[in-house]
Amino acid sequence: MGVPAELAERMSMAEQHEYLRARFSRRTMVRGGAVTLGAIAGGVFVPGAVAQAAVPSQASATYASTSTASTVDGALVSPFGRHLAFGNDPSTEVTVSWQVPINVKKPFVRIGAHPWDLSRKIEAEVRTLYTPAGVGASGDHTQYYLHAKLTHLRPGKTYYYGVGHAGFDPAEAHLLGTLGTFTTAPDHKKPFTFTAFGDEGVGYHGLANNSLLLGQNPSFHLHAGDICYADPAGAGQTADAGFDSRTWDQFLAQTESVAKSVPWMPAYGNHDMEAWYSPNGYGGEDARWNLPDNGPDKKNLPGVYSFVYGNTAVISLDANDVSFEIPANLGISGGTQTKWLEAQLKKYRASRDIDFVVIFFHHCAYCTSTAHSSEGGVRNEWVPLFEKYTVDLVINGHNHQYERTDVIKKNAVVKKLPIGGTAYPETEGVVYVTAGAAGRSLYAFSAPDSYEGHVADVDSVAAFVNTKDGKVNETVAWSRVRYLNYSFLRVDVQPASKGRTATLTVRGIAETGAEIDRFTVARKAK
């Protein structure tokens, strides 16, 4: 990305950002319509400046000017890469985001209860992201991301929407085929389904998994980090010459078939740190996503947030903050993320309306992959809280395979959980799933595959854990299901009826559509 390798190895993400800014700032300043950090003039803004609504508070990400509209006829510019995200309250808030290949005039979203009634029109915000030649593999590249936050929606209601700009109005008859839909969360407990995976990237296998997601009829999708792999090295170092911001254009086009109707909720992984845009590496993500802003530190941890859907609380964490393996952002929160996590867990466990707590993040708490295996920072910081507050399900990526543990407590097996088994977190422990086989090249196990229809149980598996002192080998007994091929998670949530327990039915689904794993998490109704 522009920092010499011998320097990048010794530099934090913030230090690499400053190095790049010093090297490329002059080029950025003289480029037509672009600015460096700190400039606010002629319609140009940086996050944190009071210039447009919903501007993220990332202090140093650079946005180019949006005041000069393109000379191209807007009728010839088609939006792409639509993706939805919940706001703080999924029952009343949804953000519609999309991309255009060049600057456009007066972007907007139309929304209504029917495709023939799109009278409500909401102005959109443009976040223009500039990447200069020399920062990675591409030449000068400018990307235009648009966002419209919809509020005061009705719970449990399906809306039709269309995105447009001057010259391109989705309400016109010949453009009705560009409309999308979304459904807000209900304001009461009812059955629903969500899906999850990590490590998708761009390519055939990502497409193949996406083609199955809509068939699950999910209410939302969780992406457990390593989203598009614009930075293919993922070491949190800007020495990687392969960085290419255009990969995001491909990724958002690839996922649009799902994300235009299913809120796509990401956590951030090591491949999502891009040093050019901001000291924490997330300035690019701030331009591309509009996520809930209820986390502990929106400036440093924009991918940390929570939301409640029906009877289930979902928490997104940033494991880069606690990673010994890849320490570019190690300690960036100063401990505030862990304090916030405990406060959230305490709140959700006290709520009579919430049965389940699901947590997702990138680096694995428990995995036997020969690549990254387990992250000791996660075990030190968060696993004790998962156990204290009896978290129901933990979903990770990072390792490109499917692996599911037994029921674990204090790093030991409390109960074996065979395929088809049931876990009771209130009295037993926590189940961890690595679902990192969404699309990128696969890793390996030290033990044989063992999955539904092909069970090969072993008493122990060789693995290691990343600690502050390096890799430490361990032999574990908790690796119950291993599948070395492309896959994703489907989770069916069933609230409790009279005399019954509430359940999460978790399934591993292969790229072929076959079921490779199934287990249930059960909890007594409050």
C-alpha cells in the first residue's frame, strides 16, 4: 500500500496512516476536487464536520468534493451495489446505501407501501472516497457511496423503495424493475431466521453461497469480518502492494442480490483495516456502510454495535482491538469495548423481552485450523463474559472452514454436543461456530473432517492459540464438527410458547445446499 515492509512490521495502523498521509498529501491536494484531512471548503467535508447529516465521526478519513456535479446526463447513470443496514432500532430504522460510478445531482430514495405508491422521497448523503495512485494496485480511483437513513418506519412492515438521482427516477414506469423491498423488525416475539458467515471476498464461491441465502428467507445477515479483501494480505500493514479499492465495487455488485432486501450487518476483520483512509483503518468502511451508532466509541470502533430483533439481541464486536496475532489495532479502545460489552450483556440478560444473545466477530475464540487457529486475546478479554452472562451463540470467521465446538466452559468441554444435540447455556456453557468459508480459499485441519452424514469423532485435536508471547500449542477435545468446504450458517429462532422453551436451531449449510451440521440452543422462557 506504500509503506516499506520493514517499517510496516513495526508500525501500528495509526502510524501507517500518518506515513501514507505525509507521502501522498501533496498529490491529493493538487488533484481536482479532492482534499486532504482537515479541509472544509466549497462543499468539501471530512467526517466530524457539521456539513451533512449522518456524517461518520472518523476524524481523518478523506472525502472528495461533492459540490461539482457530473457533466454526464443522469439518465445514463445507473445505481448499483444496493445494501441495507438496520439502525439502532430495527423495527423503525433502516439505512439504504448504494453506489454510482460517477458523481450525480440530487440523489434520493423513494419509499412506499406499494410499488405504484412511492410518493415519499428522502434526500441521500454522498460520501466520496478518493484513493490516489501509489496507494495499492489501482491508479487514481474515486468512489461515490450514497446513504439515506429511513426513520419512523412501522414495525413488521414491508416497504418498497427505489434509489435515484436527477435524471434517474425509480418511480418512472420503465425503471420499476430497479425497485427493492425490505421488512422492518417486529415489535413483539415471533419466529424468524437469520444467516451468517465470514470471509467472503469476490469470486465464484461467494456468488454460490449468496445464491442460497435468499432461499433461507432471512430477516438479516451477519458478516463476521473480512468483507471484500481489497487488502488481500490482511496483516494490518500498508506494505501490501495488492491493495485495490476497486474490489469494493465488485463486492457490492456481487452481494446486491441479497443485500438489497436483507439487512447486511458486518463486523470488521483484519482484512478490513485500510490504513490510507484513517488512523484506525476503518475510514473506507465509514464511507461504504451506515451501521448502528450505539457502540462505545464510534470514532475508533465503528463496527461495534448492537441491535434487538424480536426476542434476540445481536452484538457485533471488533476483535482487532484484542488480537495478539495481528496487533495493528491492538488496544485501540483502551478497554472501553470490553466494558461496553459487559454493560450490554448485563442489560440484555435483565430484559424480560430478550431470550437469546448472539455475538459475532472475526477472530476465533475456539478453532483448530492450521492457519490462524484460536485468538488468545479473545479468550482473555471476552470469553469470561460470555460464560458469566451465558451467551447463547458465538459466531466467528477468520479461519476459512466450518468448525463447531462442544459446549465449553473454562476452556474445557462441559458436555459433548453431537450433531442434532441440544445445549442449555443457562446451566452448561457456550457453543462457538467458525463460519469462515463464505468464499475465500480454504484452509486445513489437523484432524479429519467430521460432519452430518460423515461423522469421524476423535478424542483430541492438535491446535494452537495466539498469545502475547506468540503461538502456544494445545491439544483440545472440544472440536466436534469440521467441514473443509464452502458453507454458511442458518439460524431459526423460535420464541417460547406456553410450557415450552425458546430455541435457536443452528444449521451449517454447504454451498451445495446440503446440511452439514445441526444443533439446538434451548432456554427457558422468562
